[in-house]
Amino acid sequence: MQDGKNLIIAIVLCLIVIVGWGYLAEHMGWTSKPAPVAQQNQNQQAPQPQQAQSAPVSTQASLPVFAPSAGRDLTVDTPLYEAVIYSGGGALRSFKLKKYQVGLVADSPLVNMVDPQTAQVAPLGLVINSQPSWSTGQWSMDTDEKGLSLSEDQRGTLRLIGEVDNLRVVRELTFNSSNYLISEKVRVTNQGEQARSVRVSYTAAADASNASGDRYDAMRIAWDNDGSLKEESSSSTLETTGVQAVGKIYWAGAMSTYFLTAVLPGDVNNVTVKGVMQQNVYRAAVEEQETLLGPGQEKELSVSYWVGPKVRSELQAVSPQLAKSVDLGFFHIIAKGLLWLLEFFQKYVHNWGLSIILLTVLIKAVFWPLTAKSYASMEKMKKLQPHMTELREKYKDNKEQMNKEVMSLYKTYGVNPASGCVPILIQMPVFFGLYQALLTSIELRHAPFIKYLPGTDMLWLADLSTKDPLYITPVIMGITMFLQQKMSPPATDPTQQKIMMFLPIIFTVLFLNFPSGLVLYWLVNNVLSIAQQQMMIRKFKAHAAAK
């Protein structure tokens, strides 16, 4: 049996593979892309049109005369955003977030969820019986209002009336100044003398510029099917065949790591999602099941839209399923707890970098007893190194006998070679939970730690969600890892020694493009480990001298 170094190497290499494989496989073209069409419920038959008597409809005796008017821009101003909606159909022309900027400089423009390129595909527009209502319909407004100006905790509604495919359509869009949710009621009335099948789709869109474009912040089409988050980020798939899914759809839309434009249908059953990419714009359509309307009958539909940042607490307040758009990974329970602690520290220190340092110290303190046992085991292993070398030299041609003698040596001196690896195994879920939490938390976007390199005007750790532009922290992290390695007992196997020698270099290269918040965590953890190791070494020396 080999010593505990085998397990340590295996864990470290697994970490490298888990973190780096996705990027490498994507870069080399090794990963296979998912089937682009009908990804869920492929065997499910298309829902049949509902009969008029089973649909939530009412009969209208007569309809007022419809008088279309010229379309105009309507501004909705709230403390959180400024939206511009075109009255000729209700599609968004612009949606600027007042609390989020594109860049780090003070005069950087606000993040616009609907830039001019995205506006061309009419996000929040209705598609009725496959017809784009904003271009094929005629529209008017009840009043001459120019928009809404909402102060804190206010709501306001815009009411649009239109005719599309000989159907009367009324849209009531309600805006809330306290969040980024837009609620809507849609009433569709059959104006003809024959029964009509009616199918309504809601649209969402976002330009690729809403994401930085790297592997940590890629734009994609995403949806929740029966509580399960699904995503498609492959531009080649979305540009050619697109994606489609049918099922219990809680929401669907276009999103980056930090921002989301999504549709939340009122009736989540038998909903169809379609996603494509056109001219660098990611588009999603959420289609309700078909309904049969008799002459003069009306159906009311409800739908909501989220257009804004992916702040998990705010998303959770709207819908638990919508909060899943912040993907915290396999260790999501741990990640949620760590995020809560980060937010707790942030309330007092008002610096996310300091919050990460405090969290690292807390984690280190919690695992102190386990780490102390690990160091004690390492010290015992150091004393056995000469004996281990002798045994391996003596039985180099008889591995079976060598392993027996090594195990006998462990037993004689009361050493468990795997005990040093137990703290590492236990801390792995914590690391991966924190990795995902820091990677997906919008709170760290543009959050500075040390904004300028001391003594200069060069931006340094001004954004903890992106890499260190000067590569200072990953290099220091690699140095601390090397120092840790020097303080640990060397592996007796030459191959293991070579692998361990190159690990600091491998990790440094791997961390060069990591978000600086993650590098900061790992760096501080290494420094604390070195300090703890020094303390334990002094303790063992003092204990030995006392004997």
C-alpha cells in the first residue's frame, strides 16, 4: 500500500480535471453537443386545442369600435430602471438598470437589457397564431399618457388595445418599483362569426453583449422544466436548429451569469419553449397551449416577465424556480450557507474582499482540529521516512513484500497514512460550494477589494468577479503553495515527487484566469495553512525537547 500521497495527488488531479476539463474540452472540440430539438418530453403528443366550454372564457355581447393610433414610445421610470415600451404592440425598446454599469469607471454607461439590436426582435412582444402582433396588428391606448413615473413601493399599469388576425387583444402591463418583475394580463376575444383556435406566445431576448463572453459569463438560452434547470449556450446549435422543449415550464428566457430576461407563464402545464440565436441576439419564445374560442368569446391569460439582475434573494421572492437561474451546483446547500455568511460579513466591513478573507478565516477555524490531526500525522510520517526509504530499497524487486513491511511499520509506530487526507476530503465540498457561490454571485460583479495597485493609478482588484489583470494574486498563490509543499514530508516515490513539484506551477497557470475573488480565497487559505503548520512544528519541537 502506498502512503497517503497517492490520495492527495488523486484529489488534486481530480480538482484540476473538474475545474479545467470543461474549458479544455470546449476549446478542443471534444464535447458532444446535446440534441438541439425537443430535448424534453420528446414522446409527448402535442396538446389538442381546448374546447371553448373548458377554457376560462367569457362571452362578449358586443365590442367597442376599435380606433388604431400611431405608435409612440412610453417611458416607465422607477428607482431601479428606466424602460421604454412601444405602444404599437408593447415590445421593449430599452431597459436600463440604474444600479448596474457596464464598466468600472464612474461615467460608464448603465447596463441596458434591451439595446438597439435586441429591440429589433421585439422582446415582450406577443406572437398570436404565429403572427408577430407588433408588426401585423394595429394598436391604440386608452389614454394619452406618455408613460409611468413610479416612486418607492408604487405600481403602475399601461393598457394597450389591439387587433391581430381578427382577434381583439388587450394587454395590461403592471410595473412594480420595488423589483424587476413585470406582470401582465392578456385578454383575447374572437371577433369573428366562426370558432377560432388561438395560441399565444410570449417573447424574451438579450444581446450577447450582456455577457463578457468567457467561460465564466456566457450568454445562453435557459428554462426550468418541472423544477430542473436546462441550458443551451452553443451558438452553433442556436443559430442552426435552435432548441425546443415541451413540458411543465416555470420560466424560460435568455441569461448570462449575472442578468436574466425571462418569461414566467401563468399556466405552466403543456408549455412549449423555443430558443434561437439571430444576429448575435438570443431569443426565447414561451408558447401557451392552444385554445378554441367561439364567436364573441374571450380568454384571459396571465404572464410575468423578469428583466434585470440575478439577485438570488429577489428571484426567490418571486419564484423558487426562478431562483434556480443562479446555478449553485451540486453542493448548493453549502453554497447557500457560505453566501449567507459572506453577506453577513459584508454588512459590517462593506468590502467583499474583506468578507472573503473573514469567511476563509472562519472556515479555517472550523477545520482547525482536523487540520491539526493531519499535521500530527505528517510529523509522524517524517520520522518514518528513513525507514520507508530502506524498505523500498530492500524490497524494490518485490512489491508485495514491500507493501507488507510498510504496513507493519505503520502499525508499529501507530501511523495511519490516510489520516492526513481526511481534512482535505472533508473540505472539498466546502471549496466547490464556495467556488460556485463566488462564481455566480452578482454581488461580486464590479465589487472592489483593493481598487488600485498601491502607489499607482493602475486598476488592480477592482472587480472580484474577473481575473487579476496584473496576475499578482495567482503568482503569490503559487508561491505559497510551493512553500507549503516544502514544509510537508516529501514523497518517497520519485514519480510522486516530480508530480508534487509541478503542482504549484499547474495551479498557478490554472488560476491565472480565475475570478480574483476565488484566487483571494485560495491565497488566504494557503497563508493560514502555512501559519498553522509553523505553529504545529514549534509545538512538536517543544514537546520533543521536553522529553
